[in-house]
Amino acid sequence: MTSPLHRLLQFHDRRFWLSFAVVGAVLLGLVPLLNLLPGENSALHLPNYMIPLLGKYLCYGLLALALDLVWGYAGVLSLGHGAFFALGGYAMGMYLMREIGTRGVYGNPLLPDFMVFLAWKELPWYWMGFDHFAFAALMVVLVPACLALVFGWLAFRSRITGVYLSIITQAMTFALMLAFFRNEMGFGGNNGLTDFKDLLGFDLRDQTTKVALYAASVVALGAALLICRFVVASKLGRVMMAMRDAESRVRFLGYSVTATKLFAFTLSAALAGIAGALYVPQVGIINPSEFSPANSIEIAIWVAVGGRGTLVGAILGALAVNAAKTWLTGALPDAWLFFLGALFIAVTLVLPDGLTGLAGRLHRRRPKAPPAREEKHA
């Protein structure tokens, strides 16, 4: 018998662990040091605004990784992952709102400001417990996972696949967006949740807190990558890939397609919820626009650009597209959506395997050095 840690180490070669360690050291060690140690006038100083921006990118990378697990390996194209991301964000936002206490505009120790403004008399039952971080952290995972479990069970047991499944996942996130826009739902309506003060007693405006949240995003992304690689390299992962390529044959061999899809979909939703929870304190707001179907489509574009079915490619795709978005929305704000659409069309027609597939083809085409000739000695 071998331990799970030993099996995890066996699933990856030395090259992977070396790359993982180097990237982790840069993101977790070098980046915070460049922000905290050099003076602001130093050429080595990393500006303060870059830390939450990089943290946001890493949350997007975790979200793309979650979608790649279920789309790239299980063959389930979900266009509703923005809903799981937003639900995790709202769970964290509810905790942060309860943390404000009497420091709100109206000074109510129990009700958030928007509830006082709307003349709510008491805290709704579904807000109970969110004054405790442990409860909120549990809800960050459980709420998206339970929604995915129920939704997936109804969809997969009915054998809904392909474009029909994509449509109903998009309908789900659109319905949630409309519901959360309503003031009577008790989630802040159109304005959402904002004006957060602190997290676990640490001031969210303090730079060291921002660095700590960034570091938490790095750790979460690294842990999620290891979990996903562990899953896809296992026997379950091989069944997932077989199901992706020939679902009817896998069903004929006696494997439970419903259970396999349900596991991947639920795990993916939980990871998306964690990404949303890390995103909210770094950005400072969560509102119903996060449920927008366009956001879920954009997540699929990240995965397609990076390379579906590669895990690391999905993360790189999310980082690359969002970095381009940040630059283009500042330099050419009217051109961003046209660029995004053109990028998706170009990837679909020219690079179906994404950037990682292109890199792999270029590496294979690189001419190999001829073997060294042995010198003949007299």
C-alpha cells in the first residue's frame, strides 16, 4: 500500500516538480519581496496596485483551471461557471459585510447598510452564521458544490449533453443574475456587497494584508493544480478522458457516466467558488454582474486560448487574456470586445489546441542536434 502523497509524487516527473518549485518561488517569494522591501522610488519596487491586480489574475487562473477540469477532461462544456464563481464570492462578501459591524454608515451592529437603507427589520435567516469565518469558508465550497451536485444530477441522469447542456448551464447563471438583482433577495440588489473593512481582523486597505491575500491566491492555485493533476492522472481521470472521447463506449463497458460527470462537475464548482472567495476581498466588491452569461463565455475563451485539456494551459490562457484586457481597455477601450471575438475565432480555426498546443508543435518540429561522431584512434 502506498500513501496518497507517494502516489501524487509518482504521477509527476522531476521536470514538472522543478518547474512547479521555480514558479512557486517567484510568485510566492520574489513578487512580495519586490513590493515590500525596495523603496517606492527604487527601480526594483513593484507598485502597490500590481499586487491585487496579480491576485485577481491568479483567481481567474483558478477559475479557468476549474472549467478545464470538467470541459477539457470530462467533455462537459459548462457556460455557467460564472455562477459558481459568484456564489463563492457572495459567501465571502456576506462574511465581510458582517465584519463591518458598527463601522457602517448607519452604525447598525447587526444589519448591513443596504438592509438599513431598505428598512429591513431583522437579519434574514440565510445570513446567520456568516459572522464566523469558518462557517463562511465552508459555505464558499458547499454552496457552489451543492448547486452543481443537484443541477448535474438532474442533467446528467437525463443524458443531456453537448450544446443542450451548455445552454441550460447558461440559463442557470442568467436566472441567478436576475434573482440577485432584486432587492428583496437580501444580497444588495444592483449594487451588491461592498465597503469591506477587514478580514479576520486585518485591515483590507493595508498593503501587507493585500500581499497576504495575493499569497493565499498563489497557494490556492498551486494546491488546485496538484489536485486536478492527481485526478486526471488517476484511473478516474482516464475514465473521464475516455468518456470525453467515446461516452457510449464507456457506458457500454459498465462505467457510471453519470457519477463520473457529477464528480468532475461538483469538484470544478467547488474550485470556482474558492476562486470567487479569494477574488472579492482583493477587488472590494461583488455584485450580480458576476453572474452575467458573458462572463462564463469569457472563461471558456481563456481555456480555449491556453489549451483545453492541459490544466497549465488553461491557467496561462486566463493570465494572458486578462493581461491583454487590462492593457487594451486602457489603451483602446472600444477595441477590446472586437479583439476578444477575433481571438476566439482565430483560436477555433487556426489553433484548436491553444497556445500550449502550438508550443508543443513548435518543439516537435525543432531540428534535433546530430549525434556526436566517435573519433577513431589509431
